[in-house]
Amino acid sequence: MMKKILTVLLVLLLCGCNASNNEVIEEKEPETFNPSTVADKQVAYYVYPIADKDGNMVIPLSTECGIICTDKDKAKYMQDKFEETIIKYHILLDPAHEFEGVNNVKTINDNYGLEPVKVNSELIELIDNALTLSELTNGYFNPTIGQVSDVWKGLFNEEHKNNDPEKEVVSHALTASIPYKQLRDYIILDKENSTVTFKKYEDSDLNVIIDLGAFSKGYVMDMCYKELLKYKSGFLITAGGSSIITYVEDSQTDLKWRIGIKNPNTGDSCFIISVKNIAMSSSGDEEQFFINEEGIRRHHILNPYTGYPENYYRGISLVADDFAGVLDGLTTAIYSADDKEEIINNVSNYYNIDIKQAYITEDDNKNLLLTYNKGIEDILFSIDDMQITDITKGSLNSSVEKRGMS
């Protein structure tokens, strides 16, 4: 299955061992659950592919979606709720597949320049949040760069070598990316009537494509998190490893989750964080990439202003107490931004969250450098100095420190 990320799970619990999924659990779910006090067993589960209207098999959220539960007696209920929520939102968000009886993002795209589309109120809310995030990131997260993404996506191969697409093709596709300040003029959300009108963008002869991929994985993790709290037990949920939410009950005093961050060159973990209740997003260039004829690394995270990937970073990891969807869109946005501070401050202020930051960059000799703000030090478990040449603590812009993140 496809994995798009930088983050890998390492040691999942301070205590625990593998458990069998073959135990018989009562089918009827209890109305209430008591808090878990111990985590003597772990149960992991991954969501299986589903069929669209035409019988095509589709990977939910286009990646591996998994849950690890700390209470084997509650695991079956939690797995079912997690899968149910993942599938529900995938069906709404899918830009390429139709599902029986549901108007989704593909339906909206199919009605580009046509009549309003009646949709689920939850999809309207999700699109509204995506448009807000585009505004907060000054357009560096833009949900209408689907034509540009289509130009590049066929170039990433197993050999990781290829030629750039023709500049004219990229430029033409870029005309179908609506400037962020105009998005709400063309994607019109009518919450009262629960409709979306996708107006024709006159500046392009191509169809504009809405694709919420960079935001949607984390958003769906947020929805799963809300659904799983009632079980009163620790869990870790992940979409491909790039979007992660962890939870620990107050009664589980000795429980922590340890998450390893990949070295983008080797796949080994170059640093580890130890956490209880967090949302985390990571973006990196180590999965979908190729080296072009000039020796330049090209990856799948595209600058919506130029249509090309930037190489400011090799990897970005952001951690906060909440809003996994926001973090997902934010890592994508700042990957392409040469000045990230205004964008981070916009998002931090709007959602009232402190964002812990870690960046992996590369020097002229291809050595990896790790920079992180002081706010992340309290969750750092270890750093592999053999993999990271230089570690710079708290060297980020002073505006970050003023926000109480130092």
C-alpha cells in the first residue's frame, strides 16, 4: 500500500506485547465504557480497501489507515468505529471515484461550471475549513492545484530518475489553480441549503479540480479521535504515518507513545518523541521523488505559485495538542514557503494552538541538519547524532518564542 510520509512508528508503548485478534468479543457494544487503568495488551488494525460504484477497489484516504488500541477488550469496538469513520469520510472526499447514493468531491468536480450540488453538511464543513486554511497560509495550501499535481504524478518511479515535465505543460496546468483570495468566489458554499456551487474559472481553459488530499487525512483523523474518546482507553491512530493522533486516559499514568521520525536518506529514525495526547503531521521528500537530468530532486509537494517542488526542507514535523487536519495542510504549505513564520503565526493565532516544530534540512555537502524550537524539547526522547550532523536548538524566529513556544 501507498505510504506518503516521513513518520514511522517505533516503540509504541512503554509496556505491552502483541495480542491475537482472534478472541471472541461480544457483538453488541456497551452503552458506556469504564476508563482503562492498564495496557497489558496491544491490538493493531488496518482498514481494508473498499469498492466504489463500479466495483473498483479503492484504498481509503489513498494510504494505510491504522489504529492501535491499548485495551484488547475494547479493541473490536474501537476498530469498527475507526473503520466506519474512515470509510464514511473517504466516500465524501474521494475526487476520483463514485459511490452509490452519495454526492462527493468527484460529484462537485463533475459539475464544474454547472448547477449547485446537494451534499452532506459534513462535506460543506470540511471544504469550508480547507478554504480557511488556504487563506491563513497565504495560498501555499491551495485545494485547486489538481491539474498541476496530475502533470507530475506519473513521473515518480521506482528508479527515482526522470525528466521534468515540459515547462509549457506546467504553466498551462497552473492556470487552473485559483488564487486563494478568489477561492470563495468560485467555490460557493450554501450551508442553509447544503449545496456547493463550483463556478467556472474564466482565466483557464482547463477544468479546475478540487482535491483536499493534503488536508483531508488529518481532518479525518480528527473526526476519528472524537468518535473514539467514548471508549476511555488509550489509542494511536494514523493515516499513512504522516498524520498521527495519540491518546492516553488519565488513569493510564505509565503509558506513553514513542514515535520515530525518519531519516529521509536511509529510512532509519533520526529522532524520537515520547508523548501522551498530541496531534502530529509530517511531510517529507523520501517517498515520491525523482532526480531530474540536472541532478535536482523533484518530489510531490508542489508550490502552488510556481507549479514546481521546492527544496527548502527534507522533512517537516509539527506537533500540537489538537487539529491534525490543520497541521497536515500546514506542513504542506510551509514546505513551499521561503518565509514560514507569518504562516505559522496566522495558523497559531486563529486556532489558538502552540505548534512545536522540527525541520530536517541539508547542507551543501548533503549532510542532514536538524533544527527545532525549544517547545519540542519536553517531548524529545532521543536524537541519533550519527545521522544528524548538526542540531540547532531554539534557533527559530523570535516571534515563535514570544508565543510561549520556547
